[in-house]
Amino acid sequence: MERLWSPWRMTYIDGMNDKDSIDRCFLCDARDARDDREALVFLRREQVFAVLNRFPYNNGHALVVPNAHKGDLAALTDEEMLAMLQLASDVMGLYAKVMRADGYNLGLNFGRVAGAGLPGHLHLHLVPRWSGDTNFMAVLADTKVIPQSLEDLYDRLRAAIESGGGAPRGDAGAP
């Protein structure tokens, strides 16, 4: 029998039953973080930020998040909605350069029954895709292989941003 080890998943599993984790908003924690690399926040704007998903569906899975802790699309201002879509567009442009993504899935989940793991803080999932990124592992073994560490991806994204290779609307940068 072949085994694929993914010990990082235990953090997610433990957090599902941890009262402190349930009561806290991991997106507000990321927004307020002093260390963007540790928090995996790779882009900040006045009203929104982008953070790598610690439990990705695919390499590069990011969340585009309003700074304001709001759980409903109707609660966002027009400026916040526009800022989210502008940042999503910029992240896609950055990923096209750094990761050479062929396409993207964008999605919002409203309510736990719709898949929202954190219904109180709205966020847009941005998942880069490549031709052939679904292979036999997902079909036969119900397993997804992520080929890059979050830290390596973060460093590559920040290097591209800092060299002027991404975030055309003006990156507020890391603190």
C-alpha cells in the first residue's frame, strides 16, 4: 500500500474541533498579523488583502478578503466589492506571470451548507488551474498532490511584486 503523508492537514483537523479556533476569525488574524510571511498575506490594499489558503485545493489557492469583517455580499460597500474584484484580477495577472496559470476558478460560498467554512467573514476563493492539473491521483486515489510549499510560493510572489512584476494597481506591500 502506498502512503502519501500530509501532516499539515492535522492542523486543519484539530482546528475543526478547537473551541478557540471556532470562535476566532482566521481572516481577521491574517489581516492584523505583524508578520505577513508567517500569515501568508502576499498583497494588501486599502480595503482588501490576498492570503494563501493554508489548506489549498490546488497550488496557489488564495483568498481575496475585505478588511471589514462582513459575512454577506449585501453588507459590502460598492467600493469594497470593486476592490475585491480588482485585487482578484491583479492576483490572476501575478499568477499568470509567476506560475504561468492557464485558467482560474473563482468562487464565493455563502452559508455552511454551501461550503462556507467561515460564514462570518466573506472571502473570494481564487484557484489557479493548468491544463492537465487533474490526474489519476484525484480520480483513483481521491488524493490531490500539491507540488510547492506555501512558503516557497509566498517568497516567489513577493519577489515578483517587489521587482515590479505584479500587482499593477499599486501594492501596499508587506509591513
